[in-house]
Amino acid sequence: MEKVITISREFGSGGRELGILLAKELKIPFYDKELIALTAEECGLSEESLLHYDERIPVIKESLDQQIYTPFSISYEIPVSDQVFLAQTRIIKKLADQGACIIVGRCADRVLDSSVNLFIYAGIEERIQRLNSLNTGVDPITMENRIREMDRKRKDYYQYYTGCEWGKAQNYHLSLDSGIVGVRGCFHAVMAYLESI
């Protein structure tokens, strides 16, 4: 495998697990939460403080029409969320330059020009069941709300930084429903797809 594989995923669909399986089979590096440590180092922030900005869009706390603008106004500063995104973009490109790897999330499919881009999704019931099988102790209604909130944040983040629609099949090379065939079935489908490239 000579290309970078990016995995975008709905929360609870098993995209991370699929990435780990593919990385082991293909014997290539895997990056997901590891990007947080690399980005924190790049930005000079602690990992804990970086988590506050990871995969989040900037929030404007004051109404723009209430602010007075000068060349030195705070309105002209680059929000930390944008700085984090730019740092992650540099890291993603640097990792891709080093060779084949798997990168989960963080708009990597739009950051890189010649990657193989996957999207993993599943029905809400399958995702609730999958997450609750991890012994979270969270009731199904609360879990559903958590899933929907995470999906909304991912969608907003992707739209904000790429201008593209998150989850739309045309934005990916392969979209897979893990609710039907499970993560293992998705793994076999991706391997068959990669063999034909």
C-alpha cells in the first residue's frame, strides 16, 4: 500500500476500529488520537488544553455589530481553533509525505490530494448497541443524544473547514455501512477495494 487512507466516520460506527485493523494488516502507521499529541507539540499547548479546540469550530462570543474595529482589534486575531486546524493540516501533510498511513478524522480527506478516502456509517440503533457493548453504563436515550451531538459537531467542523458536505458519498471513494456487515465485513470490503487500485 503506497497511499494514505483517510477514515471519516459517524460516532459509534467503528471507524477507529476499522482503521486499526487495516493498519495491522497493511503494516502501516495509524493516527487518530496520536494527532492530538503531535498537534499539541506543534502549537506549544498541553494535550489537555488542545482537546478543548480539537475538531471544533471557533465560537464568537460577542455580536460583531457591537465591536469597534481598529487595526489592532481582537477581531483580527486568528481563533485558536483555526490555529489548531492549520497545525493539524501541516502535521497530516508531513505524515503523508513520510509514506502510507491511516488517518482518522480531522478533514484529512480534504487536506490530502491523493489519499483513499473512506466513510463509515451505521444506523442509530446499531451505533447505540455498539457503544453500549463497551460497558459505558449509559442508558440508550442518553447515548442516542450523545451520538447525535457528536455527529452534529463533526458535520459542522467538516463543513466549516472544507466547505464540503460531511458524509456525502461523492466526497469519498468508498462509503460503508458497518451496521449491516460489522467492522470485520467493512475490513474485507476495504481490502478488496484496495487490491483493485
